[in-house]
Amino acid sequence: MRMRWLIWGVAALVGIGAGAGLVALRSPGKSATSITSGPATSWPADVRRAPAFRLTDQNGAPVSLAAFRGRPAIVTFIDPLCRNYCPIEASRLESVVRSLPAASRPAIIAVSVNVNGNARGFLLQDIHKWRLGPSWRWGVGTPSALASVWRTYGIGVDVTRKTIAGVTVDEVTHTEAAYIVDASGFERALYLWPFTAADVKSTLAQLQG
């Protein structure tokens, strides 16, 4: 658990506004837009089991990591109301999935980090505007259920309410991360934004080898 929470200290991503959304990677000595090659960290097989969770997807159906056992999965953390970097990350992960043969495509479970953005209309709008395919499953739930997933995956989420020009908005600060989970349910790599589609695809290809 201590290792997981180090993620929050190393890379914090900021999303501003209940509907706006400005995200920036901050890490010592690097530009907010710099891309580091490869994952932030990785683990060998059968060492680090991905924490289980059970949430609800964009269609109101249950979604859990266990349901995808037998195929790789990407567990990422996205603000449904973000209109800056979150859509770019989502599209990049989608491009990875589309580039793979249908039989080896991973599931993508996007756990929401904004409890104000979990209405079905927002989720479906994102899928349409971000051009996401059937591999994409949102994971939403009660604030306590989501907070439990954030905690077990080491995702820091902080909300500050502000009034700007008479309009009250929530400033959401969160770690933007994507875990690669193998078919047996073990974490194999952690990517922090920004990352390349080629690197994520390379990690997934290694799991198939």
C-alpha cells in the first residue's frame, strides 16, 4: 500500500472544473508535456495481483476486473468531464486496442475520478465524442466505492470547490495512470501520463509472447 501511494507523490494530474478539465503532468525536472519511454514501473508475472473491484458501467451493468480473467486488461483512471488531456489518453488507449488482432484485444476499464461526472449521459457522450469502441467500459459507483478503488490502486484524488465569476465549480486533482493487467489478473506495468501508444502496445505484446 505504501508503494502504491508513492504514485501520488511522483505524478499528480490536475483536472479543473466540473465540466472544464485541465490536466497537467508534474514530475521533478521534467516538462508537463514530456514523454518518458516505457512504463513508470513493471512487475514479473505472478507477483502483484491487481486489486479486485466491482462497479457499474455506462449501461448500468456490473463491471469488474475478475470478469475479464483470461484476457489482458487496462485499468485507467479518467475524469468523464475532462476536456483536455483525459480525452487524449482515452483515444490513445483506444488506438492501441484497435491496432491489435481482435482475439488479443484487452478490455479497458476506465474508473471515474469525478463523482459529479458519472451520469450515463456524460459517459455515453464521451464514448461518442472520443470515438471509443466496445472494449471501453466505464467504472462508476458511489463515492465510497470509487474511493476504495482509488485507494487500492494508489490513485490520489482531491476536490476543491471554487466560485469563479459567480459560478461554482469543482477543481479535481488526480493521478492519471494506466495499469496493464495480464490474463491471470496480475499487474504487469504502470504507465503515467503522458505515454505513447507504441509503448503500451509493446507491453501487451510481451504478455502474448
